Amino acid sequence: MKDMITDVESLLGQSSLSGPDGRRGFLKVALGTGFAVAALPVVAQNVIKTDGAGLISGTVMVKIDGQDVPVYASQPEGKIGLPVVLVISEIFGVHEHIADMARRFAKQGYLALAPDLFVRQGDATKAPSMPELMKNIVGKTPDAQVMSDLDAIVAWAKQNGGDTSRLGITGFCWGGRVTWLYAAHNPAVKAGVAWYGRLVGESTPFTPKHPVDIAPMLTVPVLGLYGGKDTGIPLESIEKMKAALAKGTSKSEFVIYPDSGHAFNADYRPSYVAADAKDGYARCLAWFKANGVV
């Protein structure tokens, strides 16, 4: 948990009022603006701010089983039939860093969708501390709910300007674990990129399986981007995952950055390693391109 605590100041983003198809409206809500309270203060001097020029970005609400699920969406203005990338947040929810990642993918020609997968349990961005966030929100969010919500987001994307035959998923920390699981859950995903997501763990009613458990059955190619100095995800667990993947046919791969720890892509945290983050993002884009998410 200690490496989740960060240093210095917060930043605000903006939402658009017009949607990617020119018809549906975006909402001015807090999703994707500022940084999560539990992650404060941030290292402001490292924060990357992707501008919105040429993009339509903002929050849309997707009704799923009677629940309004906020989704931060970003895409090139005036475009339809775009490849879709699901951007899955860390435990901190869809705050400014995740919204910025969505804009980065939109700049590359994607319809990028970052859903608030904790919405039924609470507002992860407002949780006052790490222990409360983990206990009251993250720890109470079932994998089955997450998988179902993502299925609904994909269906929504298909009806709203996205080409879901070119579907990718990427996620960070908690979202990295979800990336592995959703790639197994939905074989229509073309490719996934998991950034430092947990690979092993105890089976619980909310988390019955972990990536190592689904690896032999996985058919979707997933690229794992991990830090060699990540104390929470030891190299031993990566070796277990590689062995499990070798029993299957997904052709998934790992890239290990020997000098990075956890959250090396999180530019708002002291854990950020600019060179490895840049390399990882380039590899992510190349992986998507090589596997049909273009």
C-alpha cells in the first residue's frame, strides 16, 4: 500500500457537452477531472496533460441493469466506425490520469472508453484514504459485475460509433488484472495490454479466479508490462503466469522493465519512470496494431 501514496498537487480536466456522434450529449460531471483523493498529493511536475484539440471528450451515462454507469469517452471529432479500446482504471477510479490515457488513445484514432466500474460500490475518487478505498469500494466490487458491465459497455460502443470487431482492452494495476480476466471472458477481444496487474491471489466469492487460473484457456493475446522491482507482483508470480500461459494458445507475452517498480506509467506518482512508460505505451500501440485493433 505504501507505494500508492503520492506527492504534491492536483489538476483539473474538462468535459465536452457534445458527443462523438454529434447527437448524444456529454455531461459535465467530475469523472476524469482532478486526481483521486486517496492518491493525493501528486507529483505535479511529471503530469502529462493531453490536449483535447481535434477530440470529442467527456462523460456519458450508460444504463446497465437499471444503474447509470459513467464512462469517460474520447475520440477523434467527426469520426465513426472507429476501433474501440477499453481503458480500465487503477483502484483510484476514473480520475484525471485515466482520462488522459483515454485522450492519448483517441489521438491515435480510437474510441477510448473508461468506465467507472466501482459506481455501485461508491466513488473511488472521493474515498478519503487507501484503507477505506480498499475495504469499502474495491474489496466489494465483484469480478462478475465488472465482466457484465464491460460487456454492456462494448454493446453500447457498437451502437455509438465504435467498430467492436476491432476491440482492445488495456488497464493499470487493478485494471491490469481486469484486462487479463476480460480477455478470457470475451474472446471477441482482439488484444489486451495489462500494465502491472496482479496475477495470483486467493479465491474469494468476489474474486473466484485470477489471471494465472484462466491463462491456460486464454485465446486472446495479452501483452503484460511489468516492473522488475514491483514488490507487490514478484517475478516469481510472473514466472507462474508464463508457465500457465504456455499450456494455452494465446501467444501472450511479457515485457519486464528491470529498473521499474509498480505503477511506472502513473505520471502523477513518485513511481513514474518516464522512459519505461514511453516504451510501454509504444509497445501497447504496436501490440494493438499487430493484433487487429486498428
